[in-house]
Amino acid sequence: MRKSGLKIAVIGGGSSYTPELVEGFIKHYKELPVTELVLVDVEAGKDKLETVGRLAERMIAAAGVPIRLSMTLNRREAIAGADFVATQMRIGLLAARSRDEKIPLKHGLIGQETTGAGGFAKALRTIPVILDICKDMEELAPDAFLVNFTNPAGIVTEAVIKYSSVRTVGLCNLPIGTRMQIADIYGIDVARVQTEMVGINHLNWTTRIWIDGEDITRSFLSKAAGSSGLTMKNIPDFEWDDEFLQAVGALPCSYHRYYYMRNKMLGHMQEKFQEHGTTRADDVLKVEAELFELYKDKALAVKPPQLEKRGGAYYSEAAVNLIRAIYNNTGNIQTVNVKNNGVLPFLPDDASVEINCVIDAAGAHPIQPSAPVTAHMRGMLQVVKAYEELTVKAAVEGSYEAGLEALTLHPLVGDAALAKVVLDEILQENEAWLSRFQ
Amino acid sequence: MRKSGLKIAVIGGGSSYTPELVEGFIKHYKELPVTELVLVDVEAGKDKLETVGRLAERMIAAAGVPIRLSMTLNRREAIAGADFVATQMRIGLLAARSRDEKIPLKHGLIGQETTGAGGFAKALRTIPVILDICKDMEELAPDAFLVNFTNPAGIVTEAVIKYSSVRTVGLCNLPIGTRMQIADIYGIDVARVQTEMVGINHLNWTTRIWIDGEDITRSFLSKAAGSSGLTMKNIPDFEWDDEFLQAVGALPCSYHRYYYMRNKMLGHMQEKFQEHGTTRADDVLKVEAELFELYKDKALAVKPPQLEKRGGAYYSEAAVNLIRAIYNNTGNIQTVNVKNNGVLPFLPDDASVEINCVIDAAGAHPIQPSAPVTAHMRGMLQVVKAYEELTVKAAVEGSYEAGLEALTLHPLVGDAALAKVVLDEILQENEAWLSRFQ
Amino acid sequence: MRKSGLKIAVIGGGSSYTPELVEGFIKHYKELPVTELVLVDVEAGKDKLETVGRLAERMIAAAGVPIRLSMTLNRREAIAGADFVATQMRIGLLAARSRDEKIPLKHGLIGQETTGAGGFAKALRTIPVILDICKDMEELAPDAFLVNFTNPAGIVTEAVIKYSSVRTVGLCNLPIGTRMQIADIYGIDVARVQTEMVGINHLNWTTRIWIDGEDITRSFLSKAAGSSGLTMKNIPDFEWDDEFLQAVGALPCSYHRYYYMRNKMLGHMQEKFQEHGTTRADDVLKVEAELFELYKDKALAVKPPQLEKRGGAYYSEAAVNLIRAIYNNTGNIQTVNVKNNGVLPFLPDDASVEINCVIDAAGAHPIQPSAPVTAHMRGMLQVVKAYEELTVKAAVEGSYEAGLEALTLHPLVGDAALAKVVLDEILQENEAWLSRFQ
Amino acid sequence: MRKSGLKIAVIGGGSSYTPELVEGFIKHYKELPVTELVLVDVEAGKDKLETVGRLAERMIAAAGVPIRLSMTLNRREAIAGADFVATQMRIGLLAARSRDEKIPLKHGLIGQETTGAGGFAKALRTIPVILDICKDMEELAPDAFLVNFTNPAGIVTEAVIKYSSVRTVGLCNLPIGTRMQIADIYGIDVARVQTEMVGINHLNWTTRIWIDGEDITRSFLSKAAGSSGLTMKNIPDFEWDDEFLQAVGALPCSYHRYYYMRNKMLGHMQEKFQEHGTTRADDVLKVEAELFELYKDKALAVKPPQLEKRGGAYYSEAAVNLIRAIYNNTGNIQTVNVKNNGVLPFLPDDASVEINCVIDAAGAHPIQPSAPVTAHMRGMLQVVKAYEELTVKAAVEGSYEAGLEALTLHPLVGDAALAKVVLDEILQENEAWLSRFQ
């Protein structure tokens, strides 16, 4: 891939996360000499794009790297000739997220941005947009990689795999975050920690952990049971039960709490919702407003530390690592979302899975897991993946039937009558984005 | 198989269902000339065996067929040289069933004999016994067929498939019952109705229905949505939602109500439990007491009509149909529980599945489904089958870990903390039968 | 399917086999009341069509059944509204077959009509025509069944499965012939013989044989080793080696001789070819000429016994059995060629396989084999099936590359340089029919 | 794995290849600090062991590295506590190889050490010995890696996978040799060449080739067609046909010549055999005698350049690379033989495959191929793998039947009568090593 210029387009460039990403490109400029960085956003995000873009310009100037930055509302222009297209957009903005979280909660269900009925709603809004982007890429940048950060990343990546010829890698900061958390627990440098992760996005298990090449999985699980810090910013740090971890034989990811600690998590959410009428989206709205105030400060020429509260820790790390490995054909190992193609033989070949891959100039190549994927993991992955498959179908075909099948099947919904009520509300509240549903 | 004598051993011969079975053998004596019928039971069931056995003797005498009936507490004697061994035993009797139903209910979960945590408890008690029976069969009747009616029939059959060389077919009256119900709705003879069923025991869908060879599936689903009578005796006759049936594209089985109508079913059970402190087991206990009073009547020489209330409709029909087809090598089609072996490629090869089979002297041969098994069905079957796999493992190995993984995975449990509480209670209440758990 | 009228179109109606088929329809008129029978052929076969058609008319008249017979060169007219379309055409007539057999022989390879390079050539000519027929059916008789008798039947059926939505069953007289041969060896009625066959067309094994429901496979194999008569008319009756049959554990089909007895068969063919310059096609040409002379005799109103020499024994039996079972929704078991769909999990899902199926109004439903398919069978099926897959690709895409890959892979060719020479000759000699190859 | 001492046992330590291996250990001592190197051989190889051992001692002394070398005839002693056990033994020595090559040739078949009937004979002799070694390892060095270089490496590795719990990696110098040959053709350093190889041992294809991360596969294939040097020492350098390479779309390995150029290769072998009565084994015998004369020279303290003629180029490279990567947990990519486990989904899970793997302290982890494995490759791999499966069965069970099935199935044998003759001769000539065959 090494060539004269390197162009990266960031869709949803007006996101509050962008300074994180820009910091990464600056820091790793030597191995990843970005020539052209285009931030693109929609009309409604014009002001935010302007604010963030100006900050990015100041950051680049301060760092003294020759990255050419531009901002645009013309997506096709941004994509044309790009080597990488990174997507981090949020259809309907945080207001839509707030509704996604509240509809399920009103009916006694987990209301979460990416998991369960909330993630379902987000997928319906996002998939048509990502497929439009792919069409542009097929035409204007057919050799580019789509680095998809947009949630629900697993479902969105699966839609791209199934309905587009674009080369794509779905990316999440959870895998790298988990490795960091493990390193923190041991108080060691993350470079000494190796992990094997297996599953699907926001539902993976760390099945093996090595420190300096020595397998310490079992002893880690005992340690993990009493440890705090094994979670992401946006998920309460409820501790894992020792006997349960030993039974599962692997470290569940942060999002597993919505399944394994369903009652506790639901109680936690409902308390907040009933007392304050708010959900996580509302908190984020506040943080974002504060961030944009900071971003406007013309004296600011670095990523402000307050961004960390936002929840996207290691986002830049993950994205830059991936793009660097592809660009430099390094052949190192990262946990990303790719087409299954039989690496987890109990899931469909065209499903997206989140798994350790060798990353090189040809993309991400899944490595066969060395630890057994147990019946417990398999069953959970299969049912949630079938839900995801139906969700993709519902979004692409605008199919009410597929939507009803999807929600009824989801372990966090289950009841068909309830699924129907929730589905009807989701369709109504999101009518503006769901033209495919008549 | 046709030979001089035909010996059938019925384990759990003291069951109230036995007159049903005996009636079947009498009715079909011509095509199935049973020479020797042995009813065997355990010490604790001695009186019931005596009562039922005497009734059976009177029935046979009244019918004038030359079936030699005997009763024994010696299981090995009963099995030796048998051509068919039918099992219909209930480990721990109805008292254990009552506990199986109440433990989950106390914690806000569906409390059902075969589905969810209740069925899990029953499986733990039953599997060690069935495997002991298999050992006897391997030694004393290696060519015999095990016709397993013992619930949870799918899980029990899977244990036999995995841990024994005995030829087995798992049998349930639900498939034949469903065909009868469909015939009733159309007011036609059941012989004109053909069905394709697919799934696992107590979780199958009727994916295609033909009347006189014409596929009427779609029109039937509309009809089914407004119809009563599509259920078994022991499951409330809540009607199916039309839009939901159209989305699923197939008729769910009666037991699907515990999943699809979870909230309504739970409410129904909790109402009864909170008001009267009872569950279905308690009703059955009463019915059984009445039945045994009737059975003692020396004037009675036929199956009393009151048996129908018990819930085992078509039990005799199903069992005799199966045994006749094997004995006479008929090659007709029945829906039974067999080793998967790839006929549902998304389930493990050694899983038990409930599926249309050709029945002949060599056993039951699965027929490839003609209707697609949708992503919705697949996901549901996979997660419940993974639960069943873990349940078999827990029962055979006495593994607490596998038990905890199983219950946590079950869609009707889900929460790990709750699973642990329920598991602990189940193990404690059933200590007498669970020597494999230390 | 039962309805007012039943229309059957026979493509290649001018074939010498047609009287066989007509005899079957007459004989089974009661269960299969054909209203309209249309014989269709191409311009070049007009005279033969006329001759055969007249004979058929006389046969029908003599039998006194109300079948309306017609002859036409208009294929679309024949197909329109048909319930069944049977194909028995031979593209390029016997002259092409003669070349198919001679090209390989010239290079020291088995030269056979359906197996090896000869069958490859025939497939290239036939597939474009069958797909044209399917297009007509999709338009003019979308609910009809295509009963494909045209060789190589397995490859041709696979092309239809992959490139058409037409419902099809591939049919061969070998399975029914094998059952007849087994019955003959035991001197019993064929109705008492049950067989399990597994494989692909012209490459199947009879893995289990029952007489009156008793499994006699092993003892039969010893008997088979010393028996003559286990072959089709067109294949020399070389006997099987006892040790070899015991090793394989199943009865190979007649065509297996081209593989297992390669050297002997090749010697036999080369002798004839070198001495007389002829192959089987030349013999058949002679037989056919004689047959057509007989057919012209206006006094003839039955199928002449001389037809048996032609090699299509039981053809009528097989075809009428299949059509009857579909028409009457009988649910009986026949060995036919259908889409694999996982019933042989080691072959691609969209491959055609020849396997025991339940036949009913919805078509042919594969039954899971009860006998294990051994590694030996698996390996042989896989390599020949991969050859078939490449052959279909070559024919449909007109791909020289796929053709070269196919022939090189075939166990009866093997050498790439030789494959190339043979391929080039085949393409040259068949130029008239291979417009897809530039 | 890093710890105080590193012990490596070399079984077949008296081989003429050993100086190659020792040179590797010396050269890479820094990253692979071998503490203890034990050469072990059988009584019959005592003299050679002595000669080679002395040379190795001199090499180590001259290099000044603190490797403790020992020689022994006590295999258990050598294995006890080893970290790596490398096997490079030859059961029956070169005399047996000579017979392996000549028996098939006498009957007009390819007579080759590892491919076809010759490799079959070698496998029968070798498998019982390797499984004995594994038993010792399970007892005396349960955590050690078995690095198997013994041919036929794919079949031998498969036996270990199926019948032992030992961790094993099968190794061949062909993959690294192919990369070297490609680099030579381009005149560049091998480090710039990346390859994707897929298949089984001695039957793999290089499906993708990158230089500096750029995919040059297609242009390489045109280059390869006219290039010499794409072969191993022991295989004639016949050039590939351009059209054929384009059709296959990948570079066949050297051993593919026995299949694709069957007639030419056979002619070449027969010429030598008929003229001189010799095969490759006889040449090697001569080279070996010369080498051992050189080895005896007490002035010699380096690997003599004449060893290169022997055919094991890059053997040391391959072995040391593998052991280093495991020892240092490097996570780099090498092409080795491992358990399939679904990475090639069309081969059995417990088959050995030769494929790109990530190598780290936990062993070799297959990477999913990025290039499609075509139908042509698949068919060839499947039939040869089924032959290998039957060969392992024959060797382990001493089964004549499995042996006959294996040879008949092999594409280079084919005819059953011929297979039987060859099998009988092989069993007779190797009686001394085949006690499992009665």
C-alpha cells in the first residue's frame, strides 16, 4: 500500500471523538504519514464539524506534522480516492440514543445503546446510511478499507459484509480496553499481555491470557472475581462472581453484564430513570456540551483530558493501530470484527465475528481460536447472532416480520407480545429514518 | 424383526398411563402380536404397579388376546431378551415434580415440569437412571430398541445417544397431538393431514401442513391465530397472535407459549401459586389418586375415560405406532427424537432432535426438512440445545459448573445470580437422587 | 396435485426409448391418469419423432386408455401448462456420443458416454440446452416438475439446481436395476428387497440391503463376489473380487467398474476399438436402426421385446414410479438425484446427490443414510463431485480454464498435459454446440 | 516457556542431516539458548550416531557456544524432561526406501518416497514407532512439543493428532524452500516475500504471493511458467505450463508434479529404473556414504557444503525458526502441519493440514486463508486426505481392508486389482516392521 500520498476520510468528523483520532495520527505520523485528512459531516452537524475541525487544525499545526486537513459536507468528495474511510457517525444524534434507551426501559427491559432493543433501533437507523456510504466507496474508492467504528459495530459490519463489496474491518475499543484493564490489574505494561478473544461485538469472552508467553488464564479468573476496573466507562463496574467465572472459564466482556447481571443492571437503570427521568444518553449530552465549549477555546491545541469521561478510551489507539498495520503490512495480531467464513464454525459463514486476526496489507485474517469455545458461549453467541441476522434483514428490507422475529428472539426481550409493543414504538419514534418500512 | 415371540418391557409400569398403553397393544394386536408384556417398577411404586397390573390383566382377558402379562420389581429380569423397552418412569414421583415447579416460581421464573429450571431438575434426577437401564440393555438385550417416553424426553434421549450404544427413539405425544388438533380445526380425518415438524422436543415448529397433498400452511396460520384447541392438556390454551404467526411462518408447539408468551404464562402460574400454593403437579396428584381408585375397581376392564384428563392424550397411539412401524418394517413417517447427525446442520451432530423420520426395522431415519429453518428458529433451537448439552453434562459428571452454565444460558432464567440461587435449591432439594454431585 | 387434467411433456420424444415410457403410462393409467402426452423433438429428429409417435398412438389405441397424444417440434407449446416435463434428449445424437467415446480412447483413456472425458463432452453439449428448457418452464409451467433422464444425469441435474428455480428430480434406471439384480440373485420378488444407496449418479454404493426387513448386507457381499448379472446392459459383466467387496463393505454400482477395474475395462474397450474401430455408440446405432425399422411396422401396437437390448431396462418403471409418487403424494422411498443440502455433509450443499428420498407431492426429500459413508467412499465422491462442479462451471461460463481444471482432476484422466490435449479435441469436435466457448 | 534450561532431543540423531540442525542451533544460539542437546538413535544406527555426534561436538566447540551435547541409544532417557523432541528417523533405513520406490515402479506406477504407494509403505512402518515415541513423551515430557520432520510428515502428524495427547507440529522444508525459490526468481531478499500456502503436506498450493505487501500472484504465475528452479533437490525440474498455471490460479508445489505431470514423471523414473535398476534412494545411499566419510574427518568442524546435495535444504532453517518462535513467543507466521479443526472446512476436523499459522508459546494457530480454495484444489485435497485417513487406520489397526481401500483410492494407483498386488508386495517386503498386520 505504501505510495506517494495517504488519504483518510472520517465520516461523522464532527464527533467529539475526533480530537482523540487526530491525536493518534499526530503521534504515529512517522509510521503512518497521513497526507490528507478529510472530516465530513451532515448539514445538521455543520457547527460541530467547524468547531472540531478548527481544534484539529490547531493540534496539527502545534505538532508540526504535514497533514493536510479539510472539512466538508460533501461525502462523495471526501470518499473519492481515499485509502481509508473511518465511520463514527451517529444517525439521529444523541437525542435518538436517548429514545433508544428509554423505550425499552418503559417496558421493564434493559435500555442500552447497542445491546437489546436499544441497539436494534440504532441498527435500523444506521444500516441504510452505511450501505449508502459503501455504494459511494464502491464507485469512488473501490480499493479503500472501511474502518467501521459506528455502533452497533458488529451488526453494522455484518450489513456491509452481506450487501457490499467494500473491504471492511469493524472496530471496537473494548478488546484493547480489556487488555489494558488486565495489565492494570497486574500493574504491568500492556505489551506483556497477550489475549485470545472470541465472540461477536459487545459479546466476546477473553478465553486465554498470557503474560510474557505464560498462560495465566485460570489464576487471572480468581483475581478478576474480586477486581474492579474490568469495565468500560459507560457500564457500571459490578464485580464478577468467582464461582461463576470459574464455571464459564473465561472473562466475559463488559457488556456481558447486561445478560449475566440482568436484574442488577436493570434495577440500576430503572432507578436512574425513575428518579431523574434520564439515561446514559443524557449524561453524555451534558459531557458533550462541555467538551464542545472547551473545543471552541482557540488557545487549545491538544486533546483535552476531559474527553476521557466520554467513554471512548483507546478509540484512537485501536483505530491507528489497525490502519498502521494495514498500511505497513505488519502482520501483527489485533481483535477486530470480520466475516466469519468458518472460523467459528457454529455461526453462519457470512456473519460478522469479533476475533483475533493477523492484520496485513491484505486486511484482517482470522486466527483459529486455540481455547475451546464452550457450549455455553456457543449457545449465547448463536442466539444473539441470529437476532443480529434478523435485525440486518429488517433494516435492509424494511421488514416488520423480521423485526418482530428479531426482538422476540433476543434474550433480553423474549416475550412476543412485549416485543411487538416495543417494536411498534421504535418504528414510530424513528419514522424519519426508516423509509424502508413503507 | 418378525420372529416367534415379541417381548416388551415397560419401565415405570406402575404409571397411571399404563392402561392407555395396554389398550393400544390390545387394539393393534393383529399387526403387533405382543407375546410377553412385562411391567416393571421400583419398590416405592409396588402398590401402584399391583393395581395397574391387575387392571391390565382384566383388560387383556376381556379382549381375549393372548398377551402374557407379568409384573416385577426386578428390572434386569424384565429387560432380558426384550425386543422393546419402553420407559415412562418418574424419578421422585409427583412430589419431586411439585418441587421442580415451585422452586423457580418462588424466584419469579416459569416453573414447568420439562421446560426451564423445572425440567433441568428433572433431567438431573432422570439421566443417571436411564443410563443404568441402558447398561442393563447393552448386556441383556443388546438388539432391543429403547422407546423413551420419560421427560424431558429430548434431554434424556440425548444422554442415551451420547453415553450408550443402545438403539433409542425418543417419543412424545405432542407431534401426533398437533396433527390431531389441526385435523380438528378443519373437521377432517387426521389421515388426510401431513405435517413437517422441525426442532427439538417440546420446542418444535410445524413448518408445513398439507391436506390431501396440498400445501395449506399459510392459510392455516391465519386460521390458527383465532383458534382454540392448539395445545396440550397441561398448557393453558392462550391464542396465538396473527401477525406473530405470519412473522414466524410456522406453527409453534404448545410449549412455545413458555417462551413467546412468557409474561402471560408466568402471571397465570404465579396467580395459582400465590392463591392456592399449588402448581400443575398438585392437580395431577389429585387426578392420579382418583384414577388409582378407579383402577382398583375389579369390575373395570377397560381404560377409564377419566384418564384423558391426565394429559397423556395419544400417548398410546404414538407408542404403538412407533413400535408397529419398527416391527413391521413399514417405512412410514413419524416425528420422533433421534440423533441429529447433520439433518439440522446448525446443531451438534450428537444432539437429539425432533424431526420427521422414516421408521423401519432399522430404526428412525431423519428426512431432510423441505421448508427452510429460519434464522429465528435456528437461534432459539441453538440456545436451548446448548442448555440441554450442558444439562446432560451436569447430570452425567455431577458438575456444578456445567449446571450453572446451563441455567444461566436458559432463556427463561438468564441472570447468573438468580441461576445460582435456583441451582443451589435444586441440588439441595434433590440431594437423594444426585449422588454424582459429591 | 390431483386435479382435472394431467399433462406430461417428453422432450426428446423421438427417442427409441419412448415406447418404454408409453407402455408405463398405459400400464399405470389407473393411478396416473395422463390426459395429455406431448412428444417434442428438434427438426433433425422429425422423422424419428413421427415414427415413434405413430407407434405410441397405436399402443394407446390398442390399450384403450383415454390418453391424448400429440407430437410437435414446438418446445414451448409442449411445455406450456405441463405438470411434468421429462427430458431424454441426446444433443448431437449418437454420432456425437461416438466421438465422445473415441477421443479419450485415442489417448489411452477410458472412453465412456457418461464417465470421464466422454461424459465431460456430453455435459458441455447438454447443459446449455437443459437450461434453455428450464427458462421455458419458469415462464410457461412454473409449478411443473422436471424429470431429468438426460445423461450425465447427475451433472445435468446439478446445473438445473444451480441455475434455475425449476423443481427437478434427476432420474436413473441404475438404482431400480440394482434392486432387481439383487432380487434375481436371491430368486425373490423385488418387493421384498430394500436398499440404501448413497453417492452421486453413476457412482453410488448400495450400503445396506434388507430382505423382508432383515439386514443381509454382509452375506450378500460374499454372494455378490461370485455372481454375474450385477451390471447394466452397456457395461461388461466383470465380477467383483471378494476381498475387495469386504474391504469396501458395500456393493459398488455398475459404473464403478470404470474406476475399480480401470485397467481391465480400458483393455476391453481398446481391444474393440483397435480391432473394429468401434465403440459402444456404434453398437447402439445399429440397434437403434433396427428398432426404428420395427417401429415403422403399422401392425406393431406394443413395445417390441428387442428394445431391451438397448440398455434402458426399467427406465419406464423408474419414471412412472416417480411421477406416480409425486402425483399421488404417496410418501414412498426411491433413489433419485436431488440437491444435497447437507444430507451428505462432505459434499457442497448445492451439489446433486443420488440418494434415498421420500417422494410426495412436494417432491423428493432426502433421508439421512443409516449406514456410515466410509472415508473411501467419501474421498471418491468428493473428487468426482469437484470434477462435476468444474464441468458445470465450464459449460455454463464457456470457461476453458474450468474445463482444464475439471479434466485434470478427474481420476480417469489425471495428467494435465493429457487433459489439455483431450480438452482441445473435445472443444474442436463439438464446436457446433459450444457457442459459449467464444 | 523461557526458563533456566532448554533441552532438545533429536530422534534419529544419527541422520546425515544432523550437522544441518546443529549449525542452526549454533547460529541462533542467542535467541534459542539450547542447554542440552541429545542425539538418540537405534542400535542399528550406532556407528552413524557416533560419527555424526563427534562432528557435532567439534562444531559446537569450534563455535564456542555452551550447548551440552550427548548421544544415547536410550530413547526414554533422551525424552525425559525435554522441551522439544525433534524426529527425523527413517524406519528401515534407505534400503527400505529403495524397496518403497521399486515396488510401484515394477507395476507401472509412480514409485516415490512420500507420494503414492511408496509413501504408503513408509507410513505403515513409521506410524507405530512415532506413536511409541508419543507414549514416552506423554509420560516423560508431557509439556514438550513434538517437532515432526519424519516423512510422510502429513500422515505421520495426523496419526499423532488422532492417537496421542502430545502437542505436535509437523514440519517440512518445502514451504520455506518455495519462498526462497520465489525470492530467487525475483532476485530479492526472501524477507520481502510473503506467501499464503494451503493444502496438505507435499500437496500444497501457494495461492497468494506478496512482495513488500503488494499482491503479485497473477504476474508471478506467468513468470513461473517459464522458470526453472521451482522444485526441490529430489524432484526433476520440469517446467509448468502457462495456461495450466493460469487455470489453477496458484503455484502447485514441487510434489504436484507426480500428479499433474504423471506421465512425464513416470517415464523419467522408469527410464532410470530400466536402464540402471536404480531409483532416487540409490543415489541418496551414495551421497550418504560420501557424507559420512567426510563427517569422520576430525579436522572438520563445520557443516560440509556437500550436504546440500542431499536434498534437505532449509531443513535447519525451518526447524530452528519453528522452535525459536515457540520458545520466544514471537507470534510470527510459518507454514506448518497442524490439526485442521475447521480451517479447511471441507476436510475432517481431525485431519492434518499444511497451512499458514501464527506461531507462539502456545503452539501453531492456523490462519484462515484469504484466497479462495478452488473446487479443483478442494477435490484433490479431499481424495488424497481420505487416502491418508485410511492409511493411518491401516497402520494403527493393522487393517488389510483399510490398506486396500487406501491404495485403490489413491489417484496414482486407482485400479483395485493393481492396488491389491502392490499392497501384498508391500506387506511382504516390510513384514519385519508390520507386526500389527497379524
